[in-house]
Amino acid sequence: MSRPEGCALVTGSSRGIGAATAVALAGDGWPVRVNYRADEEGAREVAEQITAAGGSARVLQGDVAVAADTETLLEPGEDGPVLVLVNNAGLRRDNLSPQLSDEDWQQVIDVNLTATFRATRQALGPMLRARFGRIVNVASIVGMRANPGQANYAASKAGVIGFTKTVAQEVARRGVTVNSVAPGFIETALTEEILEGSELVKAIPARRVGSPEEVAACIRFLASEEASYVTGTTLTVDGGLSA
């Protein structure tokens, strides 16, 4: 059975893991929707990298925390329906629990968890009709192990993992897989301030931080036809930190 016509959407793909994932999926022949909230320049650079390599890319602005923006990002277009969805956009607002504000709690939940739910819900219709779909949610090892100062982030990512498992069981019979990846310390803008001047690397068995491309390679596999029997799982990409 040939792969149905459609495209891939990677939320938050103007830099870091999202950018590397967009490039990787384009390498597998998917037309890619490169999404950004504020970094238009970064998103256009990613799209140019894809087209320069012979791929197809569209740049789409949208804030995944806004329901109407999510609907627009997932609307079928000239590139077809979204048949590969990578919920990558993420947000951190770190603080110890006694000092964590309602606003910082809610913003992180909205971007990391609620947006993942909304995008998945909208994407599933076309995927179920096509009897083909790949959803990969970017979680974190913080969703599985404690990291003081990140109660909101940990709760959102633990929610992503639980959500992933449940939806995977609901749609498995229709050719749609739902998985997550849980990165550890990856060299991105999101972790730069955590890693700067820190000795955290010494706690990683691999003794180094990972690259966005290493996470993207795992997402690329989970989005592939070869991964059709892999669903409901969380793949840790952390140099052995959670072993």
C-alpha cells in the first residue's frame, strides 16, 4: 500500500528540535509546514534549507496556545491534509512551587499540553479517513523524573505522555500511530540558561548534551512507514540519564 498524499506539520519549527525535525521529514519526501510564533526569520531559513535540498516547505505563523491559530495550521491545503503531526512547540516558566504564579502555571499547561490535545484532535479526522497517520509528541524526561523548579513543566510533559498512550489505543486499529519522544538535555535555546556554567553534564552517562538532529532522527523514525507497529510508546533521548 502506497503512502497517501498529505503533508507534515511541525509546530514550533523555527529553531532547535523543531527545525531539525522539519528538515528530517522533508528528507523523507513530506511537504512540510514550518510553524513559528514570533521567529519568522528562523522559520524562513528552515524552509529555505528544505527547498534548497529539493524538498517542499510552507511557512505558517501561528500561536499554538490560540485555538483559532491551531485550526488554521491544520486546515487541508494545496499540500493536502496533515498526515504527520509533530507537537513540538514548548514553553518553560521555571520557579519553585511556592513562588510559581497562576499565570506561569497556566501558560506552560496551555502551550505544552492543551495545544497538543487540540492539534491532535483536529488532525485525527483526516488521518482516520486516510487510514494513515503519524503523531509524535515532544515530551521530556522531566515528565518522568523530578526536576525541582519545574513543577509546571513536569506536569505538562507528564500529561503529554499519558495523553499519548491513551490516544494511541483509541486509534490503533485505523492505521494511526501516536508516540512521544522524551529528550533529556539537548543543546537548544530552551536549555541554554540551564546548562550555562552548570555541571549537569557530569550526571549524564554519555557525558555530553544531545543535538536537535539526534532527537529529530528518532521523530523521523516514529513518523515513518517502518514504525507502523510502534504506538503508545515514549522514546527517551537523553544519553542514558533516565536509565
